[in-house]
Amino acid sequence: MIYRVNPKNKDQISQLGFGCMRFPKDDADVEQQVVYAIEHGVNYFDTAYIYPHNEERLGKVLAKGYRDRVFIATKMPSYLIKRTESFSRMFNTQLKRLQTDHLDYYLIHMLTNTGEWKRACQIGMRDFIDERKASGQISNIGFSYHGGLQEFKDLVDVYNWDFCMLQFNYLDENNQAGKTGLEYAAARGIPVMIMEPLRGGRLAANLPKEALRVWENAPTKRPPAEWGLRWVWNHPDVLTVLSGMNTLRMLKENIRIASDAQAHELSGAERALYDEVCRALLGQETITCTGCNYCMPCPKGVDIPLCFACYNDKKTGLGNRFTLEFQYIQRTYNHQASLCVECGTCEKHCPQSLKIRNELKKVAREMEGLLYYPTRFMVKKIMHLT
Ligand code: SF4
Ligand code: SF4
């Protein structure tokens, strides 16, 4: 196993982290995989309050003598919290489930923007963090994030974070916070943990044949999942990559790759292969936005690259339709495609010469259908969006 050093506190973290969200159904399998991972050098385990029973299941295994060999990361869904006392109640529940007296890496789960951060602070989030850090019950505080680039930068700057967690993979290099976000955080000394390195497994299995052919014809023979993981580890600013492993075979394979993959290892020719695969994945029906942000800001608040990225996700079939529509609402809330008034300002700045106004109409038709407003109302309530 290769370890990377947390620049803030010098923790040596295995570059392969265990994402517990996709634990197998059987408890015996969970124990076998967690123990195998620890015995083979994995020392970072990531779970969350909202993953049903996963904190308990991880805690049960770690209590058998493994707790001190690993870093536990778990997350608080601040968007569910309305009262001050709920922070402590939820946190204490997590300690109990995980059978521990402290959490090494604690995240605000899916923090959407500085508005949500301020709302949570108004009901006591910051005091709660300060107290638990002072008592040693939280060692490092961070947040996980799925939104656009600008809001990510604002969040990075709003508080003295110890770390953060982003979705990052070769198809999302310029999507969400993307590579620019990764480098922005790293430049401020904030270590970045990576989730969804294979887009929930979709860059590993069932690739369209044009994409598969690129990997099959590559001079170095590697399975698609290995290409996907190596791309993420190629970035030196990545501290650890969480993989949602749920079979022993997958775990062994990922440990093999993580024992060998290095930052800066991919050649220019290899990096070109990823571009080819991306083109094959994105196909004809997608919008060829590169996420450069030159068209921004829009005077009406449309997050143009984010709207296009959500649309492309749906068109490429990389995800469950309902989840993608839900994510579109959450990620583009008050920045959605239908806000466009067709002033045309943005099109003058697009290096890809995209007909942004027409493309946004396409996005609105696809993503803002009949169920858009009822679902938006529900998302607003759940996520405290304003
Ligand atoms: S054309 Fe639409 S998206 Fe572009 S700047 Fe004007 S309102 Fe914004
Ligand atoms: S300028 Fe064009 S390519 Fe760049 S983000 Fe905007 S729409 Fe996409």
C-alpha cells in the first residue's frame, strides 16, 4: 500500500480509502472485507450518519481490536438539523454506533453553499465544532461537496477547514469543483479526499463499446477500473481515494493497484487515451462544454457549465434518472437553465462557440419537466435551500 501524507497534520493515509456506503448485505462479508483491507494496509474508512446501519456495522468490526489502526471518517447531515441540541445528539449517536470516543475525520455532509453553512452556524454548528475539537472528540473537520466551482471556492474560504471531499474522476475533470477546485483547495493547504473515482462503478463496467475499444487497444493492458483509479492517483493533490468496494475480489484488485499507482505516472500518450474515452462516453447527444467558465457570470444567475454537466450526465446514462434529476435541482437551485432570458452575453465569451441559449432551452426541456416543481419544493424543504 502506498501512503500519502496529510500536509496539515502529517497523518499517513493509505491512498486507497474504504467507502462503506456500498457494504455487502451479509455482516460476515463486511467483517471479512474490513479486516482484509486493514491487514493489507487500508487505514481510512469513510461512512455517514445517513448510510443505513453502516456506522454500526463498521463500529462492530473495528471494536474487535482494529480501532487504533485506522482513521474513521463519518459525516453529519447538517441539512436535517433544525435545533442546536441536535448537533450533539446526532454526534453522540455516531460515537456510540462506531464504538469509539473520537472521530478522526468528521465531515459536514453535502454542504451546498455558504448560505447553508451560515444557517447551520446560526443554530450552533460552529460552537459545536469548536467544543468537540477542543475536547478531542473531533480531530479534523471538513465537508463533502457536489456543487459547482464558484460555490466550492466560497466554501473553502468561509472557514478554517482541515480537509474536504470532492467527486473527481476523468469524466468530471471539469465538472462540479473539478480539477480547478482540487488545486484551489490544495493551494490553501487543505487536503482533498476523493469520492466517486469511478462514478459509482460506471467507469468500470458497462462502458459503451467505443470507449472499451480505446482501453483494449492501449499499449498497456489494464481493466477500465484500473485506468479510472490511476487517473485520480495521478494527481499529487489527492490525499486518498474512496472506493465503494463490496466484494473481496474488488478489494484485492484495488489494493493491488493502490500498492503501485503513483502521482505523475501517466504519460502524455496515456492521458490522450482518457480524452478519447471521454469523447466516446459523451457521444453525439451531449453538449460539448469544457467547463472553462469563460461564459460566467450570467446576469440572471444561470450556472451555465453546471446545467450542461447535469444534462450530459443524464444523456450519457451515467446514473439513475431520478437521482440525476434530483441532483440537477439541488445543484442548480436558483441557477437553473430556465432562468435564461436569452440576452446572449455569454455566447460572446465561449471558446467552443456554443449556442448557449439554444443549449439551455434543451437543458430546461430535458431537466425541468412536469415533476420539476413538485420535486424542487421537496428538495427545498429537505436541504433548507433558499
Ligand atoms: S443568454 Fe441566458 S445564460 Fe447567457 S448570459 Fe444571457 S441570460 Fe445568462
Ligand atoms: S464558455 Fe462555453 S465551454 Fe466554457 S463553460 Fe461556458 S459554455 Fe462551457
